[in-house]
Amino acid sequence: MWEQQIQYFKDYHCLVPDLPGHGLSSSTDFSIHHTAEEILSLILTKAQGKKVILIGFSLGAQVAIKILSMNTDIVDYAILNSALVRPIPLANKIIKPTIWLTYRLTKNRTFSKLQAKQLYISEQMFETYYKETNNMERNTLINILEENMSFSIPKDFSRSKSKILITVGDQEKKMMKKSVLDLMDKTIHCKGIIIPNVGHGASLSEPELFNKIVDAWIHDRELPNGLVPIKR
């Protein structure tokens, strides 16, 4: 899902790890805390004094927030795209029965194509997406959703020294936009923006614009025109 970013930033050392429970790591148990520990260890091993840029989308953005809270000095620039930080009431009570009823639909190509369209998965990427969703066990999916919907901002996030850009699509749900404000309230080293005409998945739906946003942010330049700044 980060292929177009890797191509654009070909002069950088890009690391794109599978999250546990996803992709080629589908048999691995997932937790945001454990995943953050693993990726932080990878960063510490690879960085060796170089500047570190951390980018996360959705579940990955939650992991990135956890990393910024666990080590407040290691990341120079961070881009958090569509991070939910408001726990959804009763989520843990409804996720399991809902997934038990709907899990078989993930094996259906027609349903998966509808899902892929919602997530801005291209036709070229669909077969990989379909294969990987088929490989995900029901309990893994339940576990991931429970982690995602119960996530809140860690207490040490406010201590992060990273320069943080927080983004959300203007067509996303109100809870996602409120999450941006919650994150901005916790640290002074950040800026929040709304990306116009996009829902949950700006890096996939508008890769050219998203890449320009990242490029400007990590070089301390003005962000592209047309973005809507979020006021505190």
C-alpha cells in the first residue's frame, strides 16, 4: 500500500514492515504496544544517527503515536494520517458478534471489491489485497479491530520532540476529525490539516498530493495549496 511513496522517495532508505496479523505476517498476533516495540527496535537498529521520518496511516498511525510516546527523541519528523484516538463506546462488546456474522463475506470477491473500492485499493493491487484478507483469521481480525477501536493517546505522547503533521480527509467521520484536535491538544510540536475531497486513505487515493505533503513537511517548506489548516 506504500508502493507509490517508495517510488517517489527512492533516494531515501524506506522501511515498510508488515504489521503483525497483516500481509505475510498474518499468522502473528497483533497488539499496538507490541508492534510499536518491534518497529521501534527496527528504527533504533537502522537509524544509526540518521534522521528518522515516521509515517503511519489508520492502524499504522496509532502504532506511530505509540512509538512517539515510547521514545520521545528518536523521530525527527512524523506524519500521522487518519489516526483514531477516541475509544468507541461498547466496541469490544459488538465487534466479536459482528465479525462472527460477517466474516465469510471477506472470502467473497464481489464483497471484497466493494471493500477495496472504499479503501482506494486499485485494480492492480486487488489480487494482493484479496489474497491477504483471505489469509487473515477471524480471531486476528477481531483482535485488530478491538485494538483499533479502544486506542487512546498515551500519556507520554506530549513529551515527543518530533515535528508532527496530523492529517485527515474531509470526507472522513467526525470522530476522525475530532481525533486530530485531541492530538493537537497534547503537543505543541504539531500541525493539523484537512485534505480536501478524500475519505479514509489519502496516501492511496491522492498519492501525488500526499507525497508532496510529506516532501514539504520533512524539508520545512510550505505545504501544497488547497489544504485546510485545523485551528486549535
